[in-house]
Amino acid sequence: MQERSAWLAWAQISGIGPVLLQRLQAQFGSLSAAWLASPDQLQSVNGIGETVLKAIAKQRSQLDPEAFLAQHLQANPTFWTPADPDYPRLLKEIPDPPAVLYYRGNAGLLNPQSQMPVVAIVGTRDPTDYAKRWSHKLAAVLAKNGVIVISGMAEGVDTQAHLGCLDAGGKTIAVLGTGTDIAYPPRNRTLHQQILERGLIISEYPAGTPPSRPHFPRRNRIIAALSRATLVMEAPQKSGALITAYVANDYGRDVYVLPNSLDNPRAVGSLGLMSKGAQLILGEGHLLELLGSIPTLDPLPLHQKQALAQNTSLPAMSAELEEIWLLLKSQTASSGASVSFDQLAEASAQSASALSGGLLQLELLGLITQQPGMRYEITGSFL
């Protein structure tokens, strides 16, 4: 039995959630081994009582993991499990990672080797014009500085965050509480399509899953986990955005808040976050300064960095990609420093979108790294 099919199969068992899956894996070494375990062995796992054990026995007898995987792929051709090498590594750090994460769009945005920072922008579904304006503005600023903006594609602040990022030519990720094929709310159908074309849509729910109230608070932990920082723009006392902020804090991520008026009931919750350690956003430049102080992720595991150091031959690439590589290498050599996106765009015959896509591919190949301010440099082994 493949470990991938085991993760998918266990995710179908009633009463088995992400935390119990982690315990099963720790107890048996793999979920494929856990699938073959006896009832007595399973009952030794903390959290598996008589009710859950009966559900496991009944549903396990009716489910063949390999056959179910083949069937599931017909409606859900693209998804990750923790057994897959491309599963987002920041999700592996949390205590309750999704057993199955479905995706559509540019999967490279969450490539485990990518250094591109991800920042969440969240808030109320019914924001003031002030919060809408600043959500759009800050998303655009982040996009222009090479930051991926992530949000939940809900009405209000989420929508403005995605639009601000897309309007600035950036890359955005939407985490849904439905299947990735369902645009919710329906009025965001056009936005849903734009994100599919220029960003990434993810969900822990399979295709065809309709909106359900419990799904939306659950998806907030994914937004928080994937983000290096969470920006709460405006949120009343009972708001899903506050859940995202609290979870982000639990995961050790930074939380920032947009200043607002004490007379505004839609901001009472977000302002209350300041008493819990959240920092105020005092403008676009100030936000970039705050984000610049967050340590960057190491783009490659140690064994991959060692392999790159030993093998400096270039991988096969298209003529267009090689053109971008040679341009960056020549500009880096002449300046002796990193090169800005604007400098490359001015010297390249390719469109800005083609250039941006090419730079992302080179980064995912481990050939270049992106620095703050959308500046690029050659990876040391390939200088």
C-alpha cells in the first residue's frame, strides 16, 4: 500500500481528524502500517475509544485504499498529502496539518524550496471604505515587493486583498472552505477565475464540496500556517479574522493590525489584538520594515544544498528561460550585486509577466534567489 493512498483513506474515516492522524503515524511509523493494525493496537492510541474504533472497523472493511485513490483522482486530479514531497513544508510544522490538500492553479507558489514570502491579509466581510482601501493598497505594495498575498476569498477585506495583489501584477493564494472548483460567494466567480489563472486555490475539501459553516473557521488555520505574518485590517469582536490571528500567534507567526477608531464597532476586535502583542501598521513603508525583520526561510534542505554544491551543471531549460538566466547572470556580474526586477524588465525583450514567471521557475530550480524589494541574485554555486 502506498503511503499516499493510506493518508487519503484514513481521511475518509469518521472521527479521525488531523491530530489523530499525527498520533497514528507516530505510533506505527506510517499510516499504511496503521491501516493494517489490529483493533487492540489501534486502541492503544490516545484519542481512539470504542466509538471511533467501531467506525474504523466498519469503514476500513469497506474501503480499499489503492482502489479509492484511483477513483478519487478522477474528480480530484491534483492534491497533496504529507507523504508527497511537494506538500507545503510550513503545514508540516503545525500539530493539525490537512491530511489532504487539494489545489488548482500555480502549485509552484507553495513549492517547499521556494523562498517567496507569504503574508495573510484578513478581516471582516463588511468593512468600512477605509479598511477596503487599505486592504487593497497594502496588498498591492506587498505584491510589488515580491510577497505572495494569501486570504480566504470571502467578501470584504479578503476580496480587496486578492484584487489589490492581482491589480499590482502579483501572485495570490486563496484558501477556500468549499471545494476548489466552487466560487463562493457566487459574486466572486470572476475573482475565482482570475486567481486560477494567475495564482493558486487550495482547500482541504474535495471537488464539489458546498459551503458549510464549520468549514470556514477550519480553513483559517491553513491561512495562518502558510503565512510568515498575518495582517488584520478590520474585525469586530466575533470575527473569523480573529481566529486566524489567534492561530497565527499560536504558530509563532507575527500579527499586525491596521489602526482604526475606537468608535468603529467593526474594528473593536482587531484593535483588541494590540493588547495581546500585535503591532500597529503605520504605513506602507513601515509594514515593509516590519516584514523585513522576519528571518527568511532556508530555501533548500541541507542534503539538497550539498548536492547543488557538488553539481553546478545547469538543468535543461527552454530558450526563453535560458535568456532570462543569462541576462541576470550578466547584469549580476557587471553590478556585483543583486539586480532589481525593473532593471531586468528594461533590459529584457520579454513581457513583464513572462519575465516574472521565468524568474519564479529559476528560483524553484534553485538557480537564483529573490531578495527583499524584488531583487534577484544568482545562487552561489552557479556564479
